Amino acid sequence: MINRQISEIAHEISKTWKNVNYAAMPYLAAMHSLDSPDSNYGYDSGKSIVLYFLSNSTSWRGEDARRIKKELRDLIK
């Protein structure tokens, strides 16, 4: 399986999650500029940005949410 860039995944999240939780919003915004978990956003690693997003996205539910969250978790393993 070919891993997508984090920015591609973030774009899909923005399209499918219409009312993004305020706590997840800054991490989603940061994810738009990341290529991989090894990329950096300021002093934070891509992996930590994704982990923070996942921990603040518990209110996002549904098929798309489950599929995309699994993809993000697999990406940072």
C-alpha cells in the first residue's frame, strides 16, 4: 500500500468533516503543510501533530472518520 502525504489526508478531512472541533483545528491546519511523519511543523514533528490531531478528533465519527483515522494511525506506527 502506498502511503499518502499527510497534506493529502488533511485535505480529505477538511472535505468530509464539516464542523471540525476547535481543539483539532490547529493540528488539521498544520497537517495541510506536512508531507510525512518525519516532516516538521515549527518545532513539532509530523508524528506529534498527527497524534495531537487524533487525540482531539474523538467527536468526528462515521465511516470516513474511521477509515482516515486508521490511515493516520498506520502512518505513524
